[in-house]
Amino acid sequence: MIGCLAVSPGGAVRYWSNIKHESVFIESSIDLKGEEAVSLVKIEASRCILATSTTSQLTLIKLDQGHVTCQPIQDAPGMLSGIGRRMSSFIFGAGRPNLGGNTLHKLLVSEEMDEPEPTLLSLTGSQLQKWHIAYDDSKLIYQLEVERMFKECVAESIWGSEIDHLPALKVWLLDMELTPGGIVILGAAVNEDQSQDMLYYALGAVETKGTETPVGLASFNVSKFMQSYQIK
């Protein structure tokens, strides 16, 4: 029997326990306090995490014997607040990155062999956050300023310099995917001091297992793909 859970941008929740019977469903709602729901990820067969456009609200949705329960995740004050609007994942060959404020780039769930609870990984703004999601509680394991690490690797790999010597260097974190050892992040960079500005793309890996905060990127590779960049 295959079920389906859907959440509208405004927070309306609808659950079909059996998609063969589309007229039989359960409805609920979540108060998103004026924000929009943008990401819904499954933790386990009966639990999902819903994130808003600023990740200031994370909601645990439980499906239990025909009931839908929506439970806000209690986080550290201000830990996920102050994040700007979400932008769509940036794909190779697409247009220039959005230059707006901080955004929720990606939300992923990882099941680590040596950890009893599912792990939630959030790439938000310039930071990577790791959470343990228990049945009735949650805990922030660490918060990593991954954009600076990415920028340091870009500066060294492409321009052979330190970031302090490249004041016009700009970096965008665009997307994130799981790997056997952690995650890989897609990013883009440009040095606006160059007469012919080129937008470079790179992949940086982070080992996320355990509770220790990573001290740097595990690997970094610059793509051969690049495109011209026009400054507005």
C-alpha cells in the first residue's frame, strides 16, 4: 500500500494512506507565521520534516494510525532565524546566481550507521548545520561556516592566492547532495577585479559523520565548465 503526503506553500497538509483511494484523505494545517513551506523531506516511513523559506520554522510531521500530527521543532533561539528568501537550486548551464540575501539551498536527511537518530543536514545561507532528530526532540550538533572554507579553496585553486588578497572575490553556495562519507556542495565563484570576468564552478566535499565540527573541506575540485559573468 502506497501513501502520499502533500503540503501546500501556505501550510495545508493532506495525507492519503492509500493513493488508490484518492477521495479518502486526512487534512491538517500548520501555522507558518506568514512564511512559505519550501522543502519536505522524509526522515522515516512515518515521519517527515517541513522547512519554511527561511528555515526559522522546522516542523516534524508524524503519520500514525490514520492521524497526522504537526510538531514544531524546538531550536536554539536565533539559530535558524534571520535567513532570507529561498532561491531554487542552481543547475549547470543555467543563468547567473541570485545575488539576494541568505537562502535555504537544500535540506537532506542522512542515516549514519553509528548514530541512533536520523541526521538532518541544512545548507542555509553561508552555513552547514547538522541536527539529530529524535522522536519527540531535536538537537543541533554543529554549525559550520562552510562558505568561507569554499572561498579559501577557490582562491587558492583558481587564483593561487589567499582570500585577503582578493577583495572582489564572490562565492555562492548553490546545492548539496549526500555522499557515502558526508555531503558534496556545488558552488560558483567570480573575481570581479578581472577584466574578463568568468564564473567558475566547483564541488567541495564535507565529512559530516560524528559530532565533531569539521575543520575544513575533505576535497575540492574545480569544474572545467565556466561561463561569462556580466556585472550589472
